[in-house]
Amino acid sequence: MRIESLVKKLFCGLDVIVDDLRENQQEDDLLKSLRDIKHRAHKTLRPTMGNAEGWPWISEYMIFHVFRRTIERVIGSEFKAKRLTEKSYIFEDSKEEFKLGHSIPLKQLLNGSSDWLQKKKPDICLVHRNRIVLTVEVKTTVKRKKDFMQELKKLTRIQKEQSWKNPRSRAFFVSYAPTLKVEVDEDVVRAYREFYKVKGRYVGRFDDKSSLNDNELFRERDNRDNRMKLLRLEDCLEKIEELLGKLR
């Protein structure tokens, strides 16, 4: 078997599993179910490789696939890969109205000239008619305050820079971790409040082993005195469907 066929078979098989979870999810938390796939994959690899180092990409890929399938279903078109550079591709719908990028510089997605855009590479970014619709960062865990703050500020700035072009744009910070290990202080609350104010949401687990929803950060209030609560992945996908429905 050629290596190209082998790689495609691996990812097609993973796609089938994730699609089945997305379409047939019942009571279990979807994000927790995706995390279980990652855990089982790593457990299977360890007797072969000694450990599962180098495979964290599987977590990000599954979230990318879930978002991609959700978007395709709403817009009624499958994305096709289009070569962007020698080493990267973007995905476009049949009418070439939507562009989906995975760790692609915004400058290339938006055909912009700003150096700031070149430095920003969201894990997932959806562009509609050269306007950002969606940005997503995916993390398996959140341990260091510096890293957490950096991700929130990056997403917040993207929203602020682009919101005048598309006030409906959304941003999501997605983490598989059952807990937020970062100490919640004034700086963290302030950064999260700014993120929340520009239509940014933290997407996390709600299963019985998760303590995220009880974290004090998600009991804080925004500028309108609404609780800045945690969002389920299922609810996040519904918000994306609603957003895309308004663009059609």
C-alpha cells in the first residue's frame, strides 16, 4: 500500500468515528467523548512507541473536523483543498465564498498587507467574502497563566480588529481539560471579561469528572451583569449554525 493511501485511510477512519459521535451523541458530553478517543489512541500507541509523545495533534484535528462538518452542512457545500503555498492548503466551498484555514496566517486568508495579520495563526479560522466569521483556539490542557492570557488576548484582538467588518463574528477557546489549573486572579478575570465582551466564549467539558463549570471564573459577571458561563461544545456548534444561517 502506498503511504498516501495509508494516511488517507487513517484519517478517513477517524473522520467516520467523529462523524458518528457528532450525529448520534445522546447523553454523554461530546467534548469528553472526543477526549476519550484521544485517550484510547494514546493507550494503543504506547506499547508500540513507548509513549504517545508527538500525537497531541489528534485532539486539534478532531475539533477541526467537527467544525468543518458543521459548517459544510449549513452552507450546503463540501470544502475542497486548495494549495496556498508549497507547504499549506486552505479549504474553499464550491462558490468560493468561504475559506477555512487550519493554522494559516490571517494575512494569507484575508489577502491582507498588515504585518500584524501575518503573525496571527488561529488553530481554526473561517472567512466569508474576505471577512472573518469564526476563530478558534484548541488546547488539550491549560496550566500556565501566561499561556492562557496570551490565547484569550489573541482571540480578543482578532475580534476587535475585524468586528467593524463583521459584527456577527464569533471566537471560541476550546479545551479538553476537565479543570482550569490557572489561578483565577484579577488579570485573568479582566482578560476573560474582555474576551467575553467581543463575543468570545470558553468551550469546555460538562461530564461528571469535570470541575470546570464550578470554577469561579465562570461565575463572574460581564459588563451587563450576566454570568460569563462555560459553554458546551454542542451549544457552540449550534451558535455557529445560527451565525452561518444569517449569512446565507
